[in-house]
Amino acid sequence: MTMNSKTYSKSHLKAHMLEIMRELEQTGEEAIVTDHGRPVLRIVPIHRGHSVDQIFGPYRQGPKLEFLEPPDTPTLEEWEEV
């Protein structure tokens, strides 16, 4: 169980599913679901980040920024050379 998680029994989750899902989505917290006091499930919100196109898209038009390679190219080889 993580620091930012709540615990719900299966019966409580069943009775309050929509309310709990909305709360978890807004807070970003995880939930642990128990069956007779034993943890059986973990509900984890999906955190959506920004894509490379969303971040760098405005700079691809015009001479503001020049890419020597696609900005999402892995850099693992560069780190291994250091």
C-alpha cells in the first residue's frame, strides 16, 4: 500500500463505485480493495502527460527552433558514452 491510498471493502466499493471513482480521478490517489480485510485489488488512476508533439509542436513551424533529430529519439547511447 502506498502513502496516498485509501482502503475500501468490496461491499463499500460496490455501493459507492461512481463516487469513489470520481474522487480518485480528481485526487490522483490509489485505492486498495479488500475482501474480508485482505487486500485483493489496487485501483490506480492513469496519469496522462503531454506528448512530444503537444510540447514541441508550436516550435516546429518557422526558424524558432531547429531539431537535428526527432525530439523523442532515445538518448541511452549518449548516456553510455559519458
